[in-house]
Amino acid sequence: MKKITLTLCPMKRIIIALLLILANLKSFAWGEWGHQHINKAAVFALPLAMRVFFYNHADYLVIESVGPDLRKYMMNDKVEFARHFVNLEDYNYTSAADMPVTLKDATARYGDSVLNKSGILPWYIEIMMDKLTTAMKQGRTAELLFIAADLGHYIADAHMPLHTSSNHDGQLTDQRGIHAFWESQLPELFGAQYNLHTANARYIKDIHQEVWNIIEHSHSLAAALLSADKQLKQSFKSSMYITDASGKMIKNKFGHLQYRGRTSKYTFRILACQANRRAARSDSDALRLVDRRSLFDHFRRKSFIRDL
Ligand SMILES: [Zn+2]
């Protein structure tokens, strides 16, 4: 079975995996809005011979794009949890070459408890790739669609910087809430304004290396992302999240924090505009990360986004 990747614009690769697909959207992963758009974008990036089949099942792939998160949060599936992230710091990561090749190798080296706590995302992506290949070879349509939808989710997660860091919700730097703000609220607020551009799929020969390249690149952006968030919050006076009577932030069914209503949306827009203006005047990587053109340059083609 041929393995194909999508090469999207100037961004980092995001999703892919519909059929041994790996796409190259840019590098952020996502709440419901993001996962659904990413899976759909991957369908349209496929070569024609594959696209027809997946297009006919696009609704399923879009709806099921959040299936792994639902299993994690709504069904409280303990096994599911570690599949969505990898805290590279916990593994003292220096290079992919020094990491275990397979999940079995990783289990032998670290043990289950470490893996459950620090994540297995890169190894699990490869497991799903193998399963997808097998399902396709055997023509098991329902199974391959299920796997493809899941795989799109995990590959998207691999492109989210905070899914590769032990400081995944800013908890180590007094920035709790950054995770949901970054992967859910920003796309929900601004996604309709961005164009989603997909280029043609390309074949990836070395899936293992590609997966680790994605993880490493995502991780390299985490510090800049946290820095950008800190600068934003310095100019944000009131709490942006809904809290209960005890002051604890409330989460939705996906485990995401809930931002306040229209007032906060309006405030977010102002902050984003301010950040854009600052980014235009600065070469700072941190500020560039909050520039919406950088953030969402995979949502570029307006006509495409309207069709989603
Ligand atoms: Zn996830």
C-alpha cells in the first residue's frame, strides 16, 4: 500500500493520515473546530484515486475526528489518555535516534507507569499507521475509516506544541488555561477568517522519522508559544474563563476551559489585533506566534473554508 503525505503551504505538517496520509498543515492541534477542519482538509488533499472514496465518507471522518478526545474525556478511558501527547522533557529527549523505536521498546525501557504519565503519542501514531495499512490491504472499509479518523486526530495532536511538553497547560509557569485558549478558543473565534490551503499529497517513505520530525518541530515551538501567552495576559485584566463558586475553572465535555461570553470574545479580538500590530513591528518569535497570519496560515483559502 502506498503511503502518502500532504504537503501544505509554508506550514508545518499537520494531519494526515487518512490512508497512510500525512498532511502538512501547520503545526497546531486542536479542539473540536480544529480537528474537524483538519480531517476534512486531509480528504481534499488526497490524490484523486483516493479522494473519491474518502470524500464519500467525509462526514464520518469529520465527526469522528474528535472521537479520541471523547473517549478520553467522556468515557474516561484511561488507556486513551496517553495516546494524545508526549512530554519530551520527561524522557530527557535529545534526538529521535536515542528514543525507543516502538511502543514495545518504550515499555521495556520506561515501564507502563512512566508511559501513562508522560505520553506515547509518536509510538501510537505508528501503531495506527500499521493498522490502517492492514485494514486497507484487507479491504475492511468500516475499520479503515474508523482508524483513519482516529489517526487524523493523533497526527493533529502531534502538531500542537503543548502536546509535546510537560508544561502542557502552562501549569509550571503560572499560565493555566493556555492549552484550551490556544487549540480551541482561538480557532473557534478566528477560524472563519482564515483560509485553509492544502497542496498535493506526497509520499513519505520513512514514517518513523517523519513522526519524530513532527514531534521535534512542535516541541521547538512550545517555549515561544508560552512566552507569547504571557505577554498577552499581562495586558488582560480580568479572568477570561468561567469559574464556579470556589473559583475553580469549569471545563466542557472535551476537558477544555470555558471562556466568558461576548465580552471576552470581544476582548480576545482586541488582544489578537494588538498582538498582530506588535508582531508587525517586531521580529520576536514569541510575538509572531500570536500573529494570526502565522497562527492560522493553513486556513488561507477563503473559498475552501466556506465549503467546510
Ligand atoms: Zn487529542
